[in-house]
Amino acid sequence: MNLNHALIAFAIAALVGLYLASHVLRAKFAPWVASLLHAAFGATGLVVLIVLFLQGSATQSILIGFGVLVLAALGGFLLASFHLRKKIAPKGIVLVHAGVAVAGFLILLSQVL
């Protein structure tokens, strides 16, 4: 596994996340299947990064990107709590979650480009 695998997983999570955000920003309840796919791809990306750490092939920038993405994941858990309660998540939290995730993704992407 390498950083490209993590980036692919995060990119897919981001695309599904855009779909989810489009629902929330229109004050509609997002589909559960999409939420689970988003979480699964995000978690896959994080696991790939953990494997890189364990192999000793992660740079300090990758560690920083990982930390930022863990913060995004914590925001994702907060958003999931709204979903579980059958409430539409606050738009501000969705936007912060997305912004933090994009920042983490760009930090990782800078290592490839």
C-alpha cells in the first residue's frame, strides 16, 4: 500500500461527501447508504495511512495530514450523531467538516505532486 491508495479512498469519500452535503444544504435528510459509503472510504484512507506509519514510510507532512483528517473524522462522528437521531445536521458543521477534510487531503496530495 502507498499514499496513492489513501488518496484514492479519500477522493471517493469526498465525492460521496459532496452528494451528502448537497442534501444537507437543501435541508433534506441524506441517504444512509451514502453516509455509510462515505464513512467506509474515509476510514479506509485512514487505515492505509496507519499502515504507512507502521511500515516506517510516512513523512512528517503525511503525519500532519493524518492528524487533520482524524479531526475531520471526529466531525464526521458528530454529523453521524445527528443522522442517528434523524435530524438534519447543521450546515455550519457540515461546512467545517468538509473544509477540514479538504485541508487534510491537500496536505497529503502535496506529498505526491
